[in-house]
Amino acid sequence: LPLFLVMRSVMRGAKRGREAEHQNSSKLDHAKDDSTMREAAARDLVERRHRTEEILRNEKLMHRQRDQMVMEGGILRRVFGIGPKVGGLPGSKLVHPFSMFHQAITAFMAMMLGYSSIISTFIIGFSFYQDPCIRSMFLEFDMFVDTCFMVEIIYTFFVGRYQDGFYLDSLRYVWKQYLWEGFLFDCVTSVPVSFFEYQTIQECLAGNDAPENSRGLRFIRMLKPLKLFKILRILKLGKALEIFKAIPDRLKIPTYITRLSKIIFSSLLLVHVCACLWWLVKTTFSDDEKINQFMISRGSDLGDLVLWDQYVTSFYFVNTIFYTVGFGDVVGTNNAEMLFCTFLFYLSALVFGTLLAEVQDALGRVRASSRNKENEMSQIVEFLRAKNVPYDLERDIVHWVDFQLSQTHALAVSEMVMQAVPEQLKEQLNVHLHDDLLGDVELFQIENELREKFLLDLYSSMTTEIFSAFMPIGSPNLPADRLYIITEGTVICEVDGDFLYSLHPGMGFGEYGLLDETATWQTGLEIVGGQAKYSAITSVVCRCLKRTTFKLVLRAYPPSIHQDFMDRMKAILEDVER
């Protein structure tokens, strides 16, 4: 028994040892797996960052190439984009998509798509069952449009493409991509039915009313359903209208107006298409007598304007469905119409819901900041009136708070934009915002090759400060250790209470305190003795550069630029003393 107990204890110990070893091994394996997963995730993150940066660089290069297209190269390069590599532009054996010729073709085809979306849809809906021997008023122009779309199919085979920011002009690649992506759709929607209609009319004129079973009439009846595919051209309209996207940007139209305009245009176009299709369904499944009775009940005299009456009725009826009015004066009269109306019910639910959401979002973005400010202002006014603050003081406080909230919101938006854009774009944005603001400061007018970059670094380090009316900005009681440049409002300079001059947006003061710790607010002024004081006489916004920030930026540059500033300040002060 003792021997058995000893052996059992040894076996249990060995088993626990194996289990502990297995657990340690499992933990080590898990740790290795976790480490491997973290390393893989880190590598994936780095790769994605590199890909994103590469795409941004390629897109930036692509936009630069677009700007250079009309400026560099010969006639063939500037007009068609065809030619060897010139400057930053890639060589191209095909028509370049940024060339003036392609941009003009795109704009022209966008207008043709607009015609197809409106006029062609109207013709299909209201003239689908018209006698083939009756000439349409749009027939010649329809032939021209069909010709343009057929030529565009051939033209697209010879236009280069951008793929992830890289320009590709390989004829084989372009053909392969177009045949795979859009060739079939373009062919189906570009069948030249108008040419066959024209030929049929010529047969009718030549034969004095061609017989019903003539080959031309049978052929045109067979091709009629293909006219319905023209409606699908609307799917290309959104992409084609991108060419006009720059117009509201150039005109500086507010984004919410542009957005609402797109919503209204899209809704009207959809209602127009559905109205034409509803009338097509009605004429397909109703005889002429019923249609005439329907139009008479709607007040039409079936005269020359009957086509207009039919369109207005259809447009009105579809609008009542889409916007959930439903007066009930126009209803579906057969199964086909009722089924089509049921389809419109579901479609209108989606459209009306989307429309409400878009309008609410667009207007909400406009009103969001103003609503927040109004809420804060109302709380302030209620507090002041609860404390019986005099009216004049209440008015001044409300005016100042309103000004401060507006500037705070503008500053928050500016900081948000600066944090959102990458460094390359941030530098370009600073160049635009700077607009040589510091270049007009007398102290910074030096001859140095690093001057422009140094001023940009200073501008990006400046802060914004706001002051209420009659508030001192620089006085003997305040340290003269910063430069102020006015961006909004008016500041006056006084010496011992006497007015000296006024400063307006773009003007600055206090620059000598950046280099000289003994400087005062009157340093650089053409006065002898006295105490200078700068005060705001309106609500003022200033860009501020402090001495510590200035010296911090200055340390990153060679000592020569510091010496240039010191020499410049010494020369200015000597001129003032003389």
C-alpha cells in the first residue's frame, strides 16, 4: 500500500507537470499568434496608408495634369492631348480625357442626353402609337442625336483612361475595358430607330400611303420596342453632368442651394419619365374611344392642343401619387394602369422619403449653427433680463456675444479644415490664406531666399484673438511681446490720450516686441516720450504672433535670417530717430 501511494503520487506529479508544460506551450503559441496578428495588422495598416498616400499623390498629379493640359505642348497636345511627354504631362497615343476636345465632346453629349431624357421620353410616351406615315416635328433632330450617339461609341474606343490615378493609353486596354463595361449598354440605347422612321415616311410619300403590310411598315413596327431603350440613357445623365459640376463652384453658389437644386431637378425628371410611361400604358391597354372620353371628362376639346392636355393630365396625376396627395379625380381604369399605379406607389414612397430626408438634411445643415447660436443668445438674454440689467448694457452684451459666437464658429471650422487635410494640401491652403498678410509688415521686408517659407511658417503658428469695442489691445500695462494684424474691425492709436492714427484690416502693430524684449508699444512710432495705447473702437478680430512662438519658429532657420531681421529693425529705428 505505501508503494502504491508513492507511485500514484509520482504519476500525479508527472501528469501535473505535463499539463503545466502543455499550458505554457499553449500560452506561448497564443502569444506568438497574437504577436503575429498584431504584426500583420500593423503591416496591413502601413500598406493601406501607403496605398492611400499613393492614390492621393496620383490624384493630385492628375489634377495638376488637367490644369497643365491647356498650357503646355503644341496644338495637337493642347487640343487633343495627343503627343509625347511634356513637363508634368504623360505621353498619350489616344485622346486625353482632360483635353479641350474631350471636355467639349463630353459637354455636348451631356446636352444630347438631356434632350433624350426630356424630349425623347415625351415622344415615346405620347407618340408611340402614332401613324408611321405622320412626320414627327422632332424627327430630323432625333436623327442627328442618334448619329451623335453612334459616333460617340466609336470615339470612346480612342480615349485614354485613368485607373487609380495612373493614366493608361494602351489601345488594347481601352478596348477591353470599354467592351466589358459599357459597350453593350451604349449599343442597345443607340439603335437608330429614327432613320428607319424617316425611311418609312419616304415610302409613304412615294407610294401615296403605303400599304399596311409593306416591308418598311412591318420593319418599323418590329423596331418600335427598341425605342423604349432610349429611356435608359437617363442612367448616363448623372455621370455626364459631372462636366458641369465646376459651374456652381466657379460661381461660388452655396452648397445647400446646389444640393436642393439637384434634388428638385431629379424629382421633376423622374416625375416626367413616369408621366410619359403612364400615358404609354394607358394608350396600350385602352382604345381610342375611351381615351377621347377620358380627355373630354378632363375638359379637353380634343383640338390642336390635345397632346399638351394629355401631358398636363399625366404630369398632374403622377405628382399626386409621388407626393401623397391623391385627390382621386384621376384613377387607373384597367388592370394594367392599376398595376402601374401600384408600382408608382412603392416608387413614390422611396422617392418622397428620400426627398424629405435630403431637404431636411440640406436645410438642417444651414440652420444648425444659427439654431445653436439662437439658443445660446436666448439663454443670455433671459439671464440678463432676470437680473434687471439696463437696456443699453444688455444691448452691448448681446452684440458682443453674438460677435464672439460667430468668430468662434468660424475659428472652429478653420481648425477642422486644417486638421482634415494632409500636409501637402495644408501648405497650399496656408499660402492662399496668408495672401502675403505678413509681407506688408515693415519688419519682415528683408532680402532673404527663405523669407517666403519663413512667413508661411509664422502664419500657420499665429492664433486668432477677438476684442470688444473700446477694449485696450496694447497699453503700458500690457506686455509688448506680440504682433497684431487686424483682419476685421478698426483700432486707434493714442499717445497720452491724444489720437494719433487709426488702423484697419490688413494693418499691424507691435512687431518690434518680437525681437526686442525691452520694446514698448510706442517703439517705432515717430513720437518723443509719451505713452502709446492701442484700443478697439469696434469689435475687432486680430491674428496674433507671440514672441515665444516667433523665436521657436526662428530657431529652425539659419542664423542669417535672424541677423537680417535685426539689421532691418535697427535701420527702421534709426530712420524714426532721424
